[in-house]
Amino acid sequence: MAEETKKKVVVVGAGVIGASIAFDLQRRGLQVTLVDKGEPGRGTSFGNMASIALDFAAGSGPSTWKKMPGWLLDPEGPVWLRPSYAVKMLPWFLRFLASGRPSRLREIEDAGMSLSQRALGDFRQMLQAIGASELMTEEGCLAIYETEAEFAADRGHLAMMQRYGLEFEVLSNGAIQYYEPALSPAIAKAVLLPDNKSIRDPYRLVVKLAEAAKAAGAAFVSGAVSDIERKGDGAVIVLLDDGRRLEADSVVLAAGVHTRFLAEKLGEPIPLETERGYHTQIMKPGISMRYSVIWPARAFMVTPTAGGIRVGGNVELAGLDAAPDFRRPRVLVRHARRALPGLKLEEATDWMGHRPALPDTIPIISPSSKMPGIFYATGHGHLGLTYAATTARLIGDMVTGIEPPVDPTPFRIDRY
């Protein structure tokens, strides 16, 4: 295809979602420009928990409703709402509760699992295509339960995994330490999730994706997008805040939580909020780990990644502008040392990022309902890394007019 006849696509956002989409579209023969105000991978994707988590869990539901008051009142609980942000958060929170109706919950699970059931295969294909298969570990994940009561409280989630055919194995003490000797003998139960893989360095992954897209012919533009317009001839104009204008046939908005501001300007507001997540990266942890570990009752993970061990998770609801509260990751480290008694805190750094969260916990992967040529890929919450390759495949099909392998209806932008 001659350079001048290639369909031009601008992808806004150079996190793992945007970089994956840029690489996929460039491989399909389109001319891609990837735009971000920072370097690829330096935003929220930099600090994720490096987990390919196939066991999708809808955020709302009866069990969550019961736990939520206690979580919100517990200063060390898995969810923290800053009082100053409570009023702004109320409309989103009401939608979150509404998504937990039993009939809606099953629809959400079906939708999430339609992505999860493709995620590992799509991810492996993407890694192979960029020559980075070694970035994915072969070990799985261990979900741990300190007490039998914690394990019993999670049986609904295990039943959901069984319903969708996900493999898992329940382990009791002794067998737990066989898989991960660093875990405390006080852990009563664990569930081995063999297909929940980890990425050895999530930042390096995004860099490799951006480099592969560039090597295939994509361009990178550093700048902040301020608006989007459509010309009379059908072209789409992406305006940068310094006055530059990028003309394209299609534009993909994959800027995480910041996508909501562009959506508002296009006349299709979306209930996209930030779930602020924290991690502590420990470069001298004093232990080694083969498996990632998740503690469902305390809503955090420990993952060997980026040359050390990363402790992270939790949710803080405080908006985009509030200063980080680095007491939050200290709580997570304390919990982690309870599960991993030998864990040391040497050469440790704290980080905070903004997960883009929708109240029904499934992403928007959709053409615009208002403007032809605009596509959205946002709202992946805790599963941005997990769904990156599959999202890229679906957006690539939509942009090029191919029927996607997954029903896109649940992910449409106008479902609200």
C-alpha cells in the first residue's frame, strides 16, 4: 500500500492499551500516530501489578454491598473514600450499586469472561509478534486465605470460575509452602490459578510495544490533546494544546481516565472515575518468589516484577487532583509481611496511579455513538494489562471494518 493511500489513525494515550492498539493497527497496514503528553508507559501502566488475571470479578454484587460499609469505615480497609470527594463520587457510586442487581451481574460476568477467555492467547500472540515472549512468566498466581472463614467467603468467586471453565486447585497448608516456601504456615488455604500469569516488567512491555510499532512505521507525537473536530470532508482533526493539528481518518481514545474529558467535548459523557492505586517496589526484599500472590480478603497483591517484589492494590477514591496518601502502601506492606514473614523493606519506593474505572467494571471498547471515525478503549479498571492485547484486536477489527471475535455490544459507549 502506497504511503499516501494508507488510512491514517491517531491513537491518543501511550499506556499499555494505547501502545497495544498502535502496534496492532500499524501491523494491519494503517499509518498510526501515537500521541501522549509523556513517554510511553510512564503513566498508570508503569505501576500496575504485572498480572494477567483471567478470573474476572464484577466489582458490585450482594457480597460487596455487605462489605462496603465496613471497608469505608476502616482506615486500613481495601477501599478508602476521602470525605472531601464523597459528594462528587455519589452519582458513580449509585451506578456501581445498580450494576450489582442479580440479572445485571450475570450479564457483566458474561461480558468480562468473554474477554478473559481470549486474553491469555491474544497476549501470547502479541508478545511473540514483538519478539518479547520472555516477558511473560510460566508460573501462575496463588490466592491466599488466612482462615477457613476467609476461604468460605470467597466460594462464590470460585463457583464463578468453575462455571466459566477456569482451572484452579485448592491447596491446604503444607501444599501451599511446596509452591511458595516464603508464605507463612499460618495461611490456612490457597487456590492455585495456573493461567494467571505475570509480566516480568510491565513498563518494559509498553516500551517494547511502542518500539515495535515505530519499527513498523508508526510515529510518536509528544503533546496533550485538547479537542477533536470533524472536517466537512470526513477527516478528523486532533488538536493539541500547543496549537498543532493532526489530521486522521480515525482516532482511538485510549487515554485512561483522561478519556472522559475528550468524551464530554464530543457530547457523549461517560461515568469514568479514577480508582487510585498504590504500590511499593522493593528491590532488596530478602526473599525470592516464583508465584504472584493475591489476598482477596485484603484486596492486594504481591508480585515478583521489575527486578524486585511489588506490593500493591487497594482502592482510594479521591479524584485526580488530591495529593497521594503514602500511608496507604505502608498498610499493604504490613499486610504483605504477615503473609510473607521474611519480606524486608530495603531499597523501596512508593508509587500512586489512576486506574480508569467504570461503575459496571467492564471497559468501553466501542465506536463513538456521536461522531464517525472515533473509537474508545478505556475503563479497564484493574484489568488493563490483562485485556490489552484483546482490546487491541477488537479495536483493530472495528477500525478496519472486520467483525470482532467477541460480541462488542456489552462494551458500547452508550450503554449508560
